[in-house]
Amino acid sequence: MGILETKDLSKSFGSLKALSGVTFGAREKEILAIVGPNGSGKTTLFNVVSKVLSPDKGTVEFDGHRVDKLPPHSIAKMGLARTFQVPAYFKSMTVEEQVLLAAKFGGRNSHDPKAVVSENLEFVGLEKKASALTEGLDIYGKKKLMIATALAMKPKVMLLDEPLSGLNNTEAAEELKLVASTREKGITILIIEHNIRALFTSVDRVMVMHRGEKISEGTPTEVSKDTQVIKVYLGEGYF
């Protein structure tokens, strides 16, 4: 059994089927990429797993417990953290204050939240920005802040929604190194990303979605040779 599993997960918005019978599992300490064309249901999947949205049908199990009936804050406190495609932060807070808020909210088994803050700001490279307002960070800084905030909750699983979006090649490479280092902390990572060439060198497995359905799953090499994936997403001559 994986640490995070869905079964027959479905979600519609009116006549639009955003998710249709999605079943998958994430293994402990792996990096699983979730990719596909725009509108394929990737972020909706994250929203349903983290209970930002309720599924119309299907189940979500996290760490051996069914969680699709629980509120988002309960799931977060169990050890599931996420970031968003557009960085979410409190504009009036300093970098340190935002991460401290996360540490106090979800920092399981931590008696010293300030130590958690210092550790994670240093881990992502923001220790010198601790007293800066969050809104003053550049896009790369905000991406790192999102990871530090999520890590302060001491998660077992992290959902990263397009962590490379808006970054240049050098920043993207450094961000992927940060993701790899995060996995070394024993954390399972699910990552949505469109920068496929960079991503495929850094993940263990890939799940491809199209029109709300899972159409392929396997190693990056296996998925990149799947004729259906080539047709609907990668295109001929991708390599």
C-alpha cells in the first residue's frame, strides 16, 4: 500500500468532467510527477486530495486512513502539505512569521517552532531574508518560501503545484535540487510541472493525465515511449 492512494476519484463542474475515475498511488519517499496538457485535471486532483474540493465519487487514503470526508486542516495536521501554482503568502508578514505560523499550526511533535523555522529557512536558502516582508521577495524567493512553509508543517507528503513556473533555467535547476533534498528528509513528493525536460531527469515515476483521466503511468522512460502520451501531450520527435 502506498502512503497516498486514490480510488475511482471523480469531480465535475457542471457538464465538465475534471476528474473521471482516477486511481493511483504514491509510494513512500518517492518523487511522482503528474503531467499532462492544460485542463487535464492535474490541479483539480491536488485540490481534491487536499480537500480544497470534495470529490463527487471515489476515495482518498493517506497514511492508512481514509481522508476524503475530513476537512482540509485535519488532513494537513496529519502530514499532508501543499504549495500552489501562484504562491500563497501573507503580504503583511515577514518571511519568518509566515513559516512560524505553519510550524505552530501543523508542526507535529515539535516543542520548539522557532527552531523549525530557522532550520527550514536555512534549508531553502532564505535565512538572510527572515526579516523581509513576504511580498518583497522575487518569484524565486516566493517559490522557496512556499517549500519552507510546507516543510515547517513536518509533512509526510508534499504536493508541489508547478514549482518551476516563472523561473529561469538556473533557478529551475536549483529548485529541482531543493526538491531532491526534500525527498532525502523522507518526504514523499507529488509534483505538477510543465517543464518536462527538466522534470523527467529528477523523478522516479510519472503519471500522465488527459481530459480528467489517467492515461499512462510508469518511469519517465516508459511514459515517454507511450504512443498515446506522444499523441496527446509530448508530440512526435519530442526527443
